[in-house]
Amino acid sequence: MGIEKIREAVLSDARREAKNIIDLAKKNSDTLLKRKKQEIDEEYERIYKTRVQEISDEFARKLVQFKGITNKKILEKRNTLIDRIIKRAREKVLNLPEEKYMDLMARLLEKTAFNTAGVIQVHKEEKDSFTRLVERLNKDRAENMKLFIDDKNFLQDRGGFIFITKDYEVNQTLDLLLSDLKKEMLPVIAKELFKDSMEK
């Protein structure tokens, strides 16, 4: 009987100890499982954020690249269009009837020469027309403010003139006037073309 009680007591203690060990192991296992699950969740969150950032960066890079290519194509088309407009304007001025063309040159010459004497350099083909214009303008000018045609040096291209005084010269050739006009037009057109992309 005594041995049976001892055996029962030992078994009871062993069961209790085993239960405590199992409970502790289960508790530790649950804690470990929660910690590992949290670590895995945090790792997946980090990987997710990293991938999202990489995708976002790649998208932004490709968008910038695409905008750059698009803007370059727009600029090329703009420049081609402006060059075509300038070329047409040049042809239109040069193909004006002589009277209208010389009226334009007269206004330009009066504004440029104002009350100053000087020599006017023109294209060889336009020398006679400018000679008549200068004779007409000189009628109303004082002797010390007379204009003269340079009959030794001529412009390479038709259209406009160069006004030369003893102190300075003013280039009023059609090519330079249209080139200046083009420079003025470029920023205005660029601003209009890229207005939307600058506002975003």
C-alpha cells in the first residue's frame, strides 16, 4: 500500500511537472510564434514599401524621360515651323511690289538715320531703288545730314540695308530683322507650348 501511494504521488508530481513544462513550452511557443509572425510581417512590410518605392522611382524616371523626349520633339517641330514662317515672311517681303517694298525701306531708313548723315550699304540689285529713295529723302535733309549709297561694297543677300556713320553702324538687313523676330518669338511660343507641364 505504501509503495502504491508513493508511486501515485510520484506519478502525480510527474504529471503536474509535465503539465507545467507543456504549459510553459506552449506559452513560449505562442510568444515565439507571435514574435516570428511580427518579424515576418515587418519584413514583408519593408519589402512591400521598398518595391513600391522602386516602382514609383522607376515610373518617375520613365515619366521624366518620356517628357524629355516629347519636349525635344515639340521643340524640333516648333523650330521647323518657325523657320518655315520666317522663310515665308522673307519671301513675302522680297516679293512685295517695288513701291510697297521701298515704302517699308523708307520708314525703316528714316527711323534708323533720323537726323544723322551716313552711308547706306545695299544689295547690288536694289541699288537703283535705294538711290531713288535716298534722293527723295535727301530733299528734306540738311546738307550735313545727307545720305549716300555705298557703290563699292554691296550686301550679299537682298533685303534691307546697313546704315553706316563715322561712329557706328546699324544692321537693318531683312535676315537680321527676321532673326531678331525669331528670338523674340521663341520664348513666347515655348511658354505657350509648355505651360501645362510647368503648371503640374
